[in-house]
Amino acid sequence: MKKQITAILCLALAVCTVFSCVSCSVRISANEISSGFSRKATEKGTVDSEFTGILSGFSMKLFTGCLKEQEKGRNTLVSPLSAIICIGMIADGAGGETKAQIERSLGCDTDTLSKNLFALTEQLYISDKCRVNIANSLWIRNDGTVTVKDSFLQNNADWYGAQVYRAPFDDTTVKDINSWCEKHTDGMIKEIIREISSETLMYLVNALMFDAEWETKYRKNDIKDRSFTDYSGKSTDVKMLFSSGETLLTGDGVTGFMKNYHGGKYSFVGLLPDEGTDVYDFAASLDSEKWTSIWNSRNAERENGTTATAGIPEFTSEWQMKLNDVLIGMGISDMFDEKTADFTRMSDAPLYCSSFSQKTYVKVDRNGTKAAAITWGDMRATGVEPISVDVILDRPFVYAIVDNTTGIPLFIGVTASV
């Protein structure tokens, strides 16, 4: 018996990525001083199973927090991994209650965070048909208004491989930072800032890039013209990518599938809530326990031989959001407060984080998926088969890309229109 389902998608991007560069030449005029803070030999280690749960919990809290801060009907794509790496870089300079809030919110101390994120890089899978890259950088105003502690810069080099630049924070620096982002996202994100405030003393920036082909290529007759009904009820003609024999996912009020990228390390996960359920209400209900339950259902479905016939629309989406209020809602507030922020491990100057923002991009088509994220913090001075289930994504869906080893989402979002 076949069960026809029209889909909502949850595509979760792998947490296992690498702190490295995408190869392309971009001229940076700022003075790079990274050679003075070269990455020291560090134990590779392994990712704690407890940390996997911590990262899953953070991912869902960040995603649902972002949904609460914006209107329904807007496409959303959050990168929890990019965000937590940038938080980790900032947290290495935090002290007192500022540091304690970050640790309580994440559920681990900053040393555990840094070591586990570093260990994740050892699990990276890269081939000519699947690339995942992460790069980090620190940009420091060079007019003498701020002195950043060497110990902070060295920690960021050791655990995050961060490049360090001193720059005048004028129009040339705007161009440099944007060029750096373009380089490390393979051209997917070309601009994050248009001008630099006279109060900004330092930027901490993370870049994440994912580019993978499908494990099984689509043939011409797998691609069909179909209609996608968006959140407002409007129908749009799309190219729908059909494939059979995909792994089925099930859960309370939802049905979905996972489809592998080349090499089988990462997968695209599509989730469709029950008919009549608002896509944003479903997405907002996702927590670590619910996500893990849906992810683990793949094993039972494989055992009973049930598969999915999947339909994925070709689409492109971009998203940007200031995450201050989201993180404050998660218990991280002092870092944004001029009066209470404590970044004495970063600098003797009284610093606070003026803004913490993220910009993302995704393109899904017959060839595979390309996705990118930039997360940045703006630091300022205070005062200053037997059964087959059809899952066709032809109405609003949640999406992400998933690491098949851990099941942790790196990118997760909502598409309301295509």
C-alpha cells in the first residue's frame, strides 16, 4: 500500500566540518599578524557523546528562538554550528558572570567547547564531490584604541585556527572583510558589512561552506514539473526532483526522508508535518529530544523494509538576522550589556558585544546542495520498498543538512516560498 504525502523539509547540515580555507585568491590589504600566533600542536581527541547532545540542544534552541523573533511566511536558514563556533571564539575572552552565562546556556565550560569543536574537524569528509570548510578570523582596529591580549589570540589560533588582522577600519577594511567572506564561502556570501562604526574595535568572524553532489545522480526523467503551494496559499511552478528507495523518517505528527550526498557522510533530510499543521508551529516544537527521536527512527524503518519516494523542489534561499535577542532569550545577556559585560580575558579595555549576527545562503538543485554561513560579533568599548512512502516537498517546509554519524543539524531552516 502506498501512502501519498506532500512534504515539509528539514535539511540539517553536518556538524562535522573543518577549520580551513577555501582555495581562491583574494587580496587583503589589512596587516595579517597570524604568523605570530601559529596553531600549536594540539591533541586531536574525540568528540564526547555528551557534547553531541549539548550541540543538538543548542541547535534546536537557536533555531526555534530565531523563528520566534520573525514573522511567519519568511524563509529561514540558521547555522547552529557557525553560531556556536563564533560564540566559542568570543567566550575564550570572557570572564566572570559573562563567561558563566555562556557556559550555563551551552551546558559545558569553554574549554570543553573549544576542545570538542576542534575534535569535530578530525571527522571531516572531503572529496572532489563533497567539500565542507570552516574558516575563522579576528579583525582588530590598529589605531591604538584597543590592545588585545596575546593569550586570547593564541587560544583562538590553537583551537579555531583563526587568522588575525590589524586594520584601519575604514573603507578598505570593509572591502577586506567582505572579500574574506566571499573567499571562504566560495562566492556564496559576498557582503556582510557596508560600513564600520567608529565605536567598533574588533570583529570576530566565522565562515562555513558546504558543497556536495548527490550520491545518486538524478536522471532526466526524475525531474518533473510540479506545483509548490507556498505559505500564503499561492502556487508556483517548480522543478521537482524525484527519487525512490530513500530512508524513511517518522515521528509524532511528521513523516520524512533522508537522502545521502556523495560519500554518505552527509544527508539531506526532508520532514513533512501532518496535513493541516502549520509549518512554523511544527518547527517551533522541535527540541533536542524530538529531533533525535525523528533521526533515530531511520533504523526501525530500515529494519521493517519501509522506504520513501522523495520529491525535492529546486530552490535558492538567503537569510540574515541579528541574534542578540535570541541569545538573550537563551540566557546569554551580559555579553551584550555595556555595564555588565566582562571580557577581561580578551583585553584590559572595557569591551562588550554590540551585535552578534548571521547571514546564510542555500541552493538545492539536481546536482546537489551548496550552502554557506557567516556569523560575526562586533566588539565595542563600553561607553564606547515492500512499502514505499511518497514525501514530495510541494508546500512550506523546514530544511537542514545532517551529519549521518551524529545526526546533528548545522543548518536548519524554513522555506515558505520558492
